[in-house]
Amino acid sequence: QVQLVESGGGLVQPGGSLRLSCAASGSTWSINDLGWYRQALGKQRELVATVRRGGSPNYAESVQGRFTIRDRFSISRDDAETTVYLQMNSLKPEDTAVYYCNAVGTVAGLTRVYWGQGTQVTVPS
């Protein structure tokens, strides 16, 4: 089992920045991908970004105005590969959502998916 604990959400004014953190514990050796999804009120959960163990980050291709997620957000993992960060800059009201940490791992050949409890990010209009 893997447990995920997020932190760093909150209320930020438009144009501001936040850094989300997600610490994994338990069977972290089994984790391949760590990432972030978000779910706005009344909408489906959507990918923000993921990063594979030892690999490059992958960002959602969604475009908001002139700038993509890739332009404003940055995902990274610590050296131990057990904590994932999401640096969010130039935040907009459209970024308001619950942000969920996600881990995908392999145990005995089976894929397992884990979710954190979510952290609220609010950008008022």
C-alpha cells in the first residue's frame, strides 16, 4: 500500500503562486509515476501533470487563454522519488479546484493506483 499526503493548497490572488507538495509513504518502491490531477466543482477530474521515476514530466495540453499548463506549472520529484511538487505560477480563477496527488505503481505485475485526499486551491475572480 501507498499513502499520499498533500499540502500547500490555499487561497491565492490572481497572478499569485502556490507550491503543492505530496509525500508518499508505505511501499514507495513500487511507485512508477507520481502526479497531480484536479477537479473543479461540477467538473470531471483532469490531469495536470505527472512525472515518471527518473523520467521527464508530462503536462496536460489544456490551454487557458494564451498560456498552457506547461507555461505556468512545473512538476518535480525529490531525489528520493517519494515526494512530488507542483509549482503553480500566474494562477487564474480557472485554476480553482481540488488538487489530488496520484501515484501509479506495479506490484506483482499488477498496476495499482493511489490517490491523496486532495487539497483545495482557490483563486478568486
